[in-house]
Amino acid sequence: MVCAIGDETGKIFEQISIPTITPEETVPKMVEYFKKANVEALGIACFGPIDPDKSSPTYGHITSTPKLPWQNYNIVKAFEDALGCPAGFDTDVNGSVLGEATFGQAKGKKCVAYATIGTGVGVGVFIEGKLLHGMLHPEAGHVLIQRRADDGYPGRCPFHKNCLEGMAAGPAIEERWGKKAIELKDKKEVWDLEAYYIAQALTGYVLTLSPEMIILGGGVMHQEQLFPMIRNYVKEMLNGYIKTEEIGNMDSYIVPASLHDDQGIMGCLELARRALKNE
Ligand code: ZN
């Protein structure tokens, strides 16, 4: 759990990291940190799934997370009760896209998608000034993708074998090739297949969300050689159907995160500002 103190301009004054163990053990340490700083408001961008719907009886809960001690835990209430200040609440990836759209390269854009590809895959969507929730919130890391004929790997998502997360997150790369992603850097076939799968999902996002920019973060995307490969595959998969300035400039359309891995924290500062102003 990364905890930070900052202001509404996105400036981060200090930050600490606390291991995510159990709510009983972890949350009091976080509360203590924020209490000392006497914060006016809090922004929480949390691993999910979560319930971000203010009208729901389980608003503020982390719901069916695989991190078992945190299942059905009301994290918003815990902080609001302990700190007595308003708290904004969203998914970790919605926090990241909000950071990029408020303070980063996506400032001024109407629709932005942010995908983090690491141990799992998460997608946040900023749309017309808000974060997309709808029924729940996007779970676009689990969109189904088509297996390439030469790939015999079965996939490792317990819910769907051939979703993006099951086929292309870090643990799937490691299991398929028998080595950690970082040790596979020079194997072109690894990244070609990876780019092919990521591009399928992104092509779907392009067609359904019409984003003006797609930002890719997370551990797997530290393999920078993926970016040109992904852009080429997306272009190939769209096959000339979408003719916009953005698609014509792939290098500035599918891009790495711009805020030095602070996009999530900066998004939380904006979540806190919005909670304080009741926006
Ligand atoms: Zn899945």
C-alpha cells in the first residue's frame, strides 16, 4: 500500500510503502500516517473488484478480491471513521488514468483508456471528465482474445482460459516460456506473441470506447520493445477501418505512462480533491 501526502496541484510531498497483509494489521498503520499529516481529504485507488457505487449498500467495499483477508472489507468507512475527512474511492487503474488525464500527457482529452499489464491486467477509463463505472467498473483485462494457432499454452485465468490476463499477464509469460519475463528480453518470439495478444484487446478498446489515447503501464510494459510491435498489430487488426488523426499517429496514440510511476498517487490526489469539493 503506497501512502502519500500531496496537494491539489499533483505535488507529492512525501510517501511511504506499507505491506498489504490484513486489514487489521495494515490499515491502522496507514491511518496513523495520515493522522499525523492532518489530511483534509483522502483519495483511495484500490485493487479490486470494488464497489464504487455511492448508492449501493456495499459502497466502499473491496468485494471478490483474490486477496482473501480483504474480501468484503469496507475500506472507505475504515478511513472516514478514523480520519473524519471525506474520501474518494475508485479502482487502482481508474486512479492511474485520472492521474494521467489531470496532470499528465492525457490532460485535456475527453476519453482515455489506461491498461496496466503486470501480474494481472487492469483497465481504467476516463470519459468526459469522469471515471467509467456503469454496472461495476471496467474489467477489460478479462476480455476474450483469440489464441494464435502456434500457441499451445492453455491460459491461466481460473474464470476464462483465453482472456488477456490469462494469456498475457506476467505469470502467463513465465509459465508459457519457463522463464521470468525479464530473462526473455532478447527472445523476439516472446514479445511478438505478447504484442499480438495485447493488440487484440486494444483493438477492442479502440472500437468500443473510442479513446483519444491509450496508455500502457505495469511491469510487462517495461519491455519497451513491445510498443512498436503493439502499434503495428493494432494498425493491422483495424485494417484501415478507423481513419482518425490519432490512428494515423500511432506513436502518440499508444504510449507509456508519463508520470514516472506516480500516476496512481497523483490520481489519488485528484480523487481527494474531488471528494473534498463534492465533485
Ligand atoms: Zn479472465
